[in-house]
Amino acid sequence: MKKLTIAELRATYPYVDDFFDVNGLVVENDSQTVAEYIYNLPYLFLENMGLEHESLIKHFRAFMSSMQGLDKSQVFAVDSLTIIGGTDKSGQREQTEVTIERGEIICIVGPTGSGKSRLLADIEWMAQNDTPTGRRILINNVVPPESWRFSLNHQLVAQLSQNMNFVMDVSVKDFVRLHAYSRMVRKPEKKIDDVISCANELAGETFDPSTPLTSLSGGQSRALMVADTALLSASPIVLIDEIENAGINRIKAMRLLVDQNKIVLIATHDPLLALSGNKRIVVKNGGINQVIKTSKVEKMHLEKIIGLDKVLTEYRERIRNGETLQHIL
Amino acid sequence: MRFLTVSGPPSSGKTSVILKALEVLKPKALKVGVMKFDCLATNDDRLYAAHGIDSKVGLSGSLCPDHYFVSNIDDCVDWGIRHGYDVLISESAGLCNRCSPHIKNCTAVCVIDNLMGIDTPKKIGPMLKMADVIVITKGDIVSQAEREIFALKVRQANPLATILHVNGMTGQGAGQLAAIIEHATAVESLRGAMLRVSMPSALCSYCLGETQIGKEKQKGNVRKMILD
Ligand SMILES: Nc1ncnc2c1ncn2[C@@H]1O[C@H](COP(=O)(O)OP(=O)(O)O)[C@@H](O)[C@H]1O
Ligand SMILES: [Mg+2]
């Protein structure tokens, strides 16, 4: 790599331009090597930028190797996630050990303050007896390497919560492109279209790819976050914290995530979501109190809830569009 | 004595993450002190006191904050050693983006937050690019995707640093920062130590208190924009 000219590097490693950009460097002659280029930078220029020849070269090498690492990193296969119980808020031991398999949806239920978000945070952190609960998390039955917590390449967990908002000053399309780029997706255009059209299917109200990201409604934002997580994120585990009020098609959203073979955990108060999982974890006073399997009878109730939900959605749409419910029986 | 510099733009969460990390270290019963450098005013000393942590405040006032920092930090280290501190943390805000308090062979931490926009890692100069450890805060309130994009931009701006995600509210991730603080470089004195990069330089009439605008008053190290 040392002998390649900048032009040659660009052809093989398109991200090399990010190095120049992030350091405020302008390349006028790309027939020289990066080392030649850097050593030819005027001292005064570097001084102004607070840079030095040697450290810039060192940064360039590290830059290339970390970008190559990202490029090569594969999706890590997670077949199971195990929660080994710790203690509740009163210091009582939780009895449980819960294992969740790939493609499963598990719901977490319990009143506000009972510890749902804490449980999700333990999973996100891959807790090893180093959080207030003392829980431990295993991946594929073993303790995940500590280094994964810092690694960009091993993003095991993607999170979605009611506190999250989009803050970037870009259009929806540019945002998805940036994310695709950070995932080193080869043919981003197709992916971008997929994510946006999928988000539009989940959102109650559709939006245009040119919409500024920060002007999406709450529902549209959640829809885009779900679609992006399902289709673009490499993380095999998805944690969702109370997004029920967001006004998105929840059934479709869950199916989308599970279809990507992800492990999905949802903290929720919503019966529709709670019953759409295979199991639900009940938390009380900070501890896992019991694990309930969704029964056949409950699945029948779920059908009823879905029916009710449809009616409610229809009413909402009509009223929103200025219609009356006068002629509906 | 262990010594490290913690820097970062204003409001990025420096004090919060330091406090969370020190909470993790509490059981070790280390004697920890914080040197807080700021320009006009700070309440951080009260925050530290509320958590039972000793701190000293240095306000640069009308002086260049970086120059003020570098002309005091060696005395601060002597003071820390004299008073038997195990760990001394220097906390300072980077104000002009060109500045950086980082010192060669002293652990250097930079704190930035997810809300600053994706161009920030590029805009912040040596403070970020020359740090050993970069702490990213406020990840809990932005989307996962933005967090990933931001982390990549940080990685590109400083491919050598360790990147930590710390939640300044809940303390998630503070354990790693605590380990870094506990194992920060040991120093005996900063006399003769070198800054990682030169400080922004200036010696013009305005440094000396000139307030009137106009060519006649611009003396010394003056640089002009090229407008045409
Ligand atoms: N097992 C536990 N031990 C100690 N503290 C806990 C435990 N579980 C939860 N907490 C704390 O209780 C508070 C409320 O929990 P949280 O997860 O926010 O509840 P929820 O999401 O169900 O509303 C948080 O501060 C959390 O850290
Ligand atoms: Mg919660």
C-alpha cells in the first residue's frame, strides 16, 4: 500500500478521501504517494492545523487499517442470548436464567419503575456482574469478549427507545446513505430505496426521501428507525423500549425484524405487542419475577386485540381526514 | 501520582462522565483531585464538592485559556504531589477547536457528544485528533444509526484512540473510563514535559488590551483574510 499513488489508492479504497477530508487536506496532484504528499505539505500549513508530518503518517496507516477492518467485518452469528439472574432492588436473588433464541420476540412487562429499561441496559452492556443488578449475559452460551464493547465492527446490539430522536441536519435519503456508507454497503442506492419504502409502509403517514430528517413526525421517525435497524444494521440483537405510542404498524414492524432473523426484546405496556411475543418476562421491584409463555388462548385474544386495533386505526384515520363516523355501525 | 488531561467542547459532558467514573472508583479509596480550567465562571467545583471530590478552579479571565492552562499545569501537578493525591485530573474546555491541553506521555482524554453534528469530529482539531481516549456521550437520546455514523466519523478523525461510549446520566460505560483514570500515566513533575501540539499563537495589539478597530491599531502577529 505504501508504494501506491493516491490515484491508485482511490481506485481500490474509495474511503481514502475521507482521510484527506477529515484532516482538512486538499489533494491537487494524485500521482504521488500519500507519504510524498504528506511530507510535501508546507510546515506553516500543518502548524495552522495543529498537525505534524510524523503523526499524520501514523494516523494514515491506522486509518486505513481500521477502515479495512470495518470493510471485512462480517455479521456475527448470534444463536442465543442468555440472561443469568442477579438481584432485585431489595437485594433478593432472582431465580431465573432465561435463554432467547434467534428469531424470537420476547416482551418485558411490568409497571413503570419496575426495571424494564434496566434489564435492556444490562443486555446492551453485556453485563458481567458489573451493573446494579449483578446480572450476567451470555452469547451463544459463553461470555462475550470484553473488547466487543468498544468495537465498531461487533455492534451486537441495536437499540430503539422512546427517548431517541433524530438530530442530524440532513435529508432522510442522505441519512440512510450515510448509514449505509458506515456499514460499507456495496450498492447503497438499492438499500436506501428499500429502507425508505419499508419505513413508509410502517408509518401511518408517508414521507418523501428529501424530507429533512429532523422534521419527521414521531411515528415517521420510529418507522424509519425500525426499517433502518431491520435492513441496514448488522446487529443481531434488537432492544426496543416502549415505542407503542408512536403510531406505527406494530405488527408489521415486529414481523420485519424477526424476518431478518434477529433476537428482539421489547419492553412494553401494550397488550398487542406483549402478546405477539413467544414469551414475556415479568419484572417486579427490579427483578425478573416470572417468564410466561404466550398460551393458545392468549393468541386467540391477540386476534381480538388486532381486530380492535384495526377498528381504532380506521376511526382515527377517518376523523383525522375530516370524515364523520356517522355511517359506520 | 497518576495524571490525565480531560478536555472537550463546552457542555459535552466532561464533568458528568468524570463524576460517574469516580463513583466506580470509590471503593478503591483513592485520593482524587480535579483541576478545573475555565474562562469566566464555573459551577463544577460545587458539583465535585457535592460528590465529595476535591477540586481547584483556575479561571483564565481575559487571558488565552490555553496559555493560562499551560502556564499553571506544572504547578498544579506539584501541588497534587505535595498533598498526597493518588490521581489528579485536569478538566478543561476546548474553546477555539485549534487548542488542546494534551501533553506528551500523559493520558489524554477528549469528551464529545452525539448532538454536535457529524462534521464536529472533523472540526475539532488536536484536542480530538491527538487524544488517547475519546469518550462519546449522549448516545441514549439519538438514534442508533446516528450513533454509529458519528462513531465512524470519530474513528476516522482519530484512528488510534480508544473510543468509549459513556452515559453521563446512568453511568453506563463509566467502568472503562474508571479503569483508564486509575491507570493513567504516572508523573513526578511536568517540568520539561512537552505539549502534544503547539498552542494557538498570537501576540497582537488586541492581546495587549486594544479595543479600537482599524488598520492603524493592528500591530504584531496579524493575519488577514483574502477577500478578493
Ligand atoms: N435489580 C435492580 N437493582 C438495583 N436497581 C435497579 C434494579 N432494577 C432497576 N433498578 C433501578 O430502578 C430504576 C427504575 O428502573 P427502570 O428500568 O427505569 O424501570 P422501567 O423501565 O420499568 O420504568 C432505575 O434507576 C434502575 O436503575
Ligand atoms: Mg423504562
